[in-house]
Amino acid sequence: MGYKAKPAIGLVAVIILLFLCLERSAIAQNPAAKTNEPGDLQLQLAMTLVGKGLFLRGFYLNNDLAYDAAGRVVGAPKMGAWTVAAVNVLKAERLGPKEIELDGVRAAIRYNPEANEFQRHPLNDEKVKILVADSEDFQGFEAAIRAIFSMGIDPALQRAMPDFWRHYFDPKLPWPQDSLSGQTIYSLAGGSNQAKDVSPPKVDRQAEAKFPSFAQRDKVQGTVLLRIVVDPEGVPRRIALTRPLGYELDESAVEAMAKWHFQPGMKDGKPVAVGIMVQQEFSAPAPPGR
């Protein structure tokens, strides 16, 4: 299953709403479908999640999760990158009159540049159990499921991402007010003539990016391409993704880039803000003893 890298946000929202309406309509017309408990609409709805491309809103990394009847997570589970917060639901069952359990496996997301899409990779040894409280109200349960899961990379999921991801999905998104606001930014990317008299920034300090555990285990390798602005003090600002990799490697690349320092770009003998592209390479670590 793949997700195109830059979906049309309005279309995604319409598809999700249509999906939910169709599922609910089908359940209402056939309340005995997919269950041995006639009339258990909440369980039937939970069973429709099997085989769907789901993401955990909140990007939780814990494999045992519990939610209340409003879809709010119980406790304070660890949060991470959305690219390791996908779930493949394999089974749904009722544990009692007030609780439904969803069992499945975690999935990691990797970007395929040739297909221009994000692809799911099941982590079959990462068993996931999700308990959802049931108030015995179908509409409330339906709302809770929408609060817990995103079906695909929907607009709400994108809005919950860090700025560097939000600007990947919407490069025209305005940046918040910062030290670059009001300054001219000379772009050296894309063959612009704007910066023809500007000397490019030069790296004078780098930081090594960490290799996340899931990426190490699955031997994920590749290049993350970042778009940054080097300010007149040589500090990287407005870091955004141009070509991601997935598997939490993008977050690692951005975290490392924020620690870099440059000799700033120059124009007419003065330091200026310059936009550039920077690559972060990831190679799978060699096995121990080699």
C-alpha cells in the first residue's frame, strides 16, 4: 500500500468522509455483518479497520495503548515520528460490554522516490494492542475511532506534524515570524538569477545524524534532501524536507542539521540570508566485529 507524497488536501478529506459514510451506511443496513453478535455496531465498525492504512494520531510509539470513550489516550505514551506510527489492524474483538480490543502490528513508512509515494513496511515482531472504551453509543464510538486513527495522510495528520514536514506537504505554507522575517533571502536552489552575485555559504561545523533503531534493523539506506536558509550569522533556519526517506530518518537529519554552522553567504561584502539544499546520507551501520 502506498501514499502519494503530496496529496490534494481537500480531496483527501472528501475521500475520508465518504469512506466513513459508506461504512456506516453498510453497517446500518446489515447489522449482523462480520460478527456473531447481532446489533453490535461498534464491533462491526472496529472490524472494518482491518486492512485499512491507519496512522496513530499523536504518533505514539508504545505498542500497548488504551483510549477512553472520547478517543483520548490514557496515560502518557512516548511520541515519535509519524513514519513509525502506522498500524496494520489484523483483528478486532469485544472484551466486554465497555471495551473493544484491536490487535495488529506496527508499520514503518518509507518514501519511494521512483514511485513518488510513501510505502508501508510491516514490523511483524512489533505486536500492537489497542483498547478502546465503548460508551455503547455508536456515534460516540465512531467519533472516538476518528480521533484515534487517521486513514491515510489526511489534513489533520499533516497539521500535527513538525514544521519541516508541513512545509514538505505544502511548500507555500508561510513560516512563523522569526529572525528572517522581513529579510531578503537569496535562493541558490533551482537556478534562480536572484542570487547570481551572492557567494554560497560554506560549512564550518557539522553534526552527525543518529541512525534510528527501526531503520537500523531493516537496513534502510538513502539520502534525505533538506531545504534550509543560512542566516547572516551562519545558522541554519527554516529547515524543511525536499526529499524524505521515512523510518524516522528525516527527523534525525533535521535534528543534526540544526546543529550545523556555516560561514554565511556574502553579497557586496556583507553577510546575507541564503537558501540552499543540503543532503544527509544514511548508510546502514556495519555488523559488529567488521
